[in-house]
Amino acid sequence: MMLFTEALTFMIDLHSHSTISDGLLSPSALVQHAFSRGIKVLSLTDHDDVDGLKEADSESKLLGMHLIHGVEISVTWKKSTIHIVGLNVDSRNKTLLEGLASIREGRFERAKQMAASLDGVGIKGSLEGALKYAKSGILGRTHFARFLVEAGHAKDVKTVFKNYLVKGKPGFVEHTWTNLESALSWIRQSGGIAAIAHPARYDLGKNNLLAFLNEFKELGGEGIEVISGSHTTEQSLKFARIAAEFEFLASIGSDYHGPGISYREMGSLPKLPETCVPIWKNWNEVNALLN
């Protein structure tokens, strides 16, 4: 039986989103919400963008919290989309900024194709509708999902992803993101540490999963989200064992996007198994705040 670490993990959340990508809350409002939920250390990890970090940083200082500068990078690996979280990145690093900009350009092209697909089944105006929700201009599937709910095509966002925007359904577009090597290089060159986001959500199969984990490690990847808002207890225990096997540092994150569209509320995640080495093990400022 695998025991769990002390409750300080409730005070740390290393995966969240704001309106800069596909979250519902502005960066400052997200920080305020995290604070209200007992979070002392938060990472804002918007998709392929770091523009919200300055605002979030200012708000976190006012509240006495510690903000970890982060980003979630979209990667294509053997035709599968995988997300890599970069933590403690330098958000001013030129290599990182140029790489993220290239991904965002691809995002908008994909969005136009998604809109064309929906148009083909009689759902008109989806691009404009999605843009209304994308306050930063970065378009993702969640923005289209919110439009589809508003237009009466589904009762909620979760239902959207059963009937639209997924493989074999209207609105789905195959897209090639950046490659794993580039994503890890950008994170490392910006002084950050790379962690695999919500690993249980990738349908890779046993052999491909092992191949991916090995490649990730060989390219300098060091962490994995053992605890995620979308993980079951069994999945968390599985990836705790994998973390130990590959000597990965263990991360924890709610993947919070806002009320009504999140897997779990901030501050309600289970704790890291005690066999795990926390990704913040050597973050002195963070440990001082948590202890």
C-alpha cells in the first residue's frame, strides 16, 4: 500500500489557466481564487503563452503568495497531441517567446479549419463565436465548446466533447504542433524544468507510452504530473510508480480552467504518494513558504 505525503501539497498547485489561454478567470482573478482556496504556491501555465505572468505575479505578491512562472506547450509525438508543462521558466527568454509565437500562429490556422468543419454540418458563425470567448485572441477547443453550448448544440462543455471537436466528430482537425525536442529545448534554455502534463489522458498504449517516457527523459525531461485534476486514484498511483522507475520528479496540478469547466477545484487534490520526490524539492523559496 502506498502512503501519501503531508498536507502541504494542498497548498501548492502547479497547473492552471487564465483568460490568456482557455481559462475563465483573468490572471489576477485566478490568483485571488487560488488564495481563497488555501493555495500558497501557484503556477500559471497558460497554453503556449506567457503574457499573463506579469499580472499574476503582481497579484500574488500583494497576497503573499509565490507564483511559479509556467507555460503548457502543445507537442505532437507520433501523431498524438501531448502537453508539456514548463515550470520556473524565464518568461522573457527570446528562444521561448519565439517558439511559443510559432505555435500560436498554428493555433489560429487550426481554428479556421475547425470553423469550416462545423460550418459543413450547419453550425454557422463558430469562429466569431469562439473568438468572443478568447479574450487574448488565442483560440482553442474550449472556446469553440463554449460557443456550442451558448448556441444550444450541447448542454455543457463536457457534453460538447462527446459529440464535437474530437476525432471522428464535426469540428475536429488533425494538427501538427511543435515536436518534443523543440519544446523541451525552449523550456531548458529559459531555465525551466519540463514535466509531462496529465499523463493518464494520452491514449498511447503500453509500448508507445514507454517509448515516449524514454525519449522525454533522453531529451532532458525531468518531471511528470503524478497528481492531476483529471487523474483517478489508480492513475495517480500508476504514475507514481512510473515516476520512481524513471526517476522523474513528481508534480501536482489541478489543471484549473474556471468554475464549471474544470475537473477539480483548486485545493482539493489528493496528496503526492510519499514515494515521490516533489518537483519543488530544491526550490528553497517555495519550501520556506510551505513549511
